[in-house]
Amino acid sequence: MSGLAEAIITFFQNMGLLNLTIGNIIMIIVGLVLVYLAIQKGYEPLLLLPIGISAVLVNLPLTGIVEPPHGLFYLIKTNLIDTEVVPLLIFFGLGAMTDFGPMIADPKTALLGAAAQIGVFIAMLTAILLGFTPQEAGSIGIIGGADGPTTIYLTVKLAPHLLSATAVAAYSYMSLVPLIQPPVIKALTTKEERRIRMEQLRPVSKREKILFPIASMTIIGLLVPSAAPLVGMLMIGNLFRESGVVERLAKAAREELMNIVTIFLGLGVGSTMQAQYFLTTKTLLILGLGVIAFASATAGGVLLGKVMMKASGGKINPMIGAAGVSAVPMSARVVQKLASEEDPGNFILMHAMGPNVAGVIGTAVAAGVLLSVLG
């Protein structure tokens, strides 16, 4: 009888339900909210759905799924996220999906992508003032670049203990770009400025598109070596796309490979959202700083856009500067939507795509600079 009693006691001790903490319950609710936003609202579903549902799973007690050495999520995070394999492969696939033509056609729009990076440094300095270490502040600041893989890449190197908070902030705010950017843009521009029409971009030759990734990778690699892995993978993927001779590989990079690594990225990030690591004061501060980063990045791009508008005699719509964050193509679509609201016949999407793709490069370079200084 005592043996049966011990077995019953052991059974109940091993029940996850009896080991559930308040923190676990809160994080399960957070995970379900992310799942709701992904499914019901369509907010960045390719990532918020796997992140949210895996956050639910890792907060179920005693599953062992995140425990070393054989827990599945432990293996994914350790071998694919911590080693930076997935973020770099994401950049490879992103390169195969990206058309740098609009930026090549109007190179000055690259300045707008650079200007938007001011959000990175404003958020970083604010984080330092709030008591974060320089390394933690760098990982938080890069959220302003609106680039999830870059945020993960830099955080793994500088402040891996903040990975869950920075990654969730980056991808959550990326999905909220249509809500965050319009108020900032409208506050900094007049109706007349938003109605400015721009001349059609010139055609870009195949030779230019082939030379661009080779030149960019080489120049940036020589000037900012620590940015070379990110920029290099981006440009190799883009060369696959533009060369026209490896279409099968380019297609695999932007479709099959991108889909696979996106799954692992979402599961890996979600696995870090355990209650004991996520429910901290720092997490709340990071989420708040993420808003500052996005808003200031948008403002930086728009303000330089206004300067360029004045210098061009009113030929540049300053709103395209807001697309300098690297949320491709969401930011460019936001700009086009605002332009259409003021003038239904105003089509500036391709002009906005120039700063938008420049922002991808700019954020990678900013990450490289932070890594070289703080790493």
C-alpha cells in the first residue's frame, strides 16, 4: 500500500499543473496574445505565430523541452540562434528577395536610410541613461533599425541574456509599423509636403544590379569588417538573384531556405521567453525603448527628407525618409498610403523603396559599428 501511495505522490509531484507558477501563467497569456495578433490581426504572422505558441510551450512546467542537453528548443537555440547561423541565413534569403534597383536609380536616397539609423543611437543613449550597460544598450538600440535578424545577431554577441526581450520588441514593433509611423510622419510634415509628386525613376541596367552587391560587400567589408557577415550574406543572396544564371538557387534561397530558417528563428526566439528570464523590469524598459527607437528613426529619416526637399527645390517628398527603417516593404507601403490619402494619383512607392532597402544595409552597418566598438 505504501508503494502505491508513493507512486501516487510521485505522479502528482510530476504533474505540470501543480508546478505552474504565476510567472508561467502570465507568459502563457503573453504567448497567446502574440498568437492572437498573428492570426486575428495579421501582425507579422510568420514570426509572431511560432514565437507566441513556443512561448506557451516553454512555460509549461517539467516538459524538458528547453533543458540541456537534449531538449529540442535548447538544441535549436544553442546550435542555430546562439551560433548566429539562422540570422545570417535570413540575410542571405533577404538578399535573394530584395531589388536594390530603386536605390541604385537614385543613390541619394541611401542617405535617408542612413539618417533613419539615428533612432538606434538615440535609443542606445537613452538606455545607458536608464542604467543599462553599453553592451545591453547597443542591443536595445539596434531595435530602431526595424530589422529582427540584425537585432538577434547583435544581441547574441553583446547581451545574450536580453535576447527574448529585444527579439520580441523588434518583431512586435515591426508588425506595428503601420500604427507607429503615420503619427510621426504627419507631425513632421505639412499636407502640401505630403502631396509632392516625384519624377519617375530611371531604368537600372542589369550590369549595375550585378556590380552593386559585389561593390557594396567589398567596400563595407573593408571599412567595417564586423558588418561583413551580415552585409556579405545579404549581397551574396542579391547576386544570386540579379546574376540570372542561378535562378534555381535564388528561388531556393528566397522560398524554401527562407521558410525553414524563419521557422527555426521563431521557435528559437520563443524558447527564450521563459518566465524567469522574461518577466523582469528590464524587459518592460526594453519594450518602452523600442517605441522610442522606432519613432526617432522615423523622425530622423523624415527630417533629412525635408532638408533634401528644400535643397531640391521641392522635388523630393520628405515622407520617403520615413521608409529609411529597414522594415521592407512595410515602411514604403505606409508612405505610399499616406501619399494616396492626400492625393490619390500620387505614386511614390518606388521612391520610398530606395530608402527602405538602404535601411537594410544601414542597420547592418550600424550593427557592425556597435559590435566593433562594444564587442
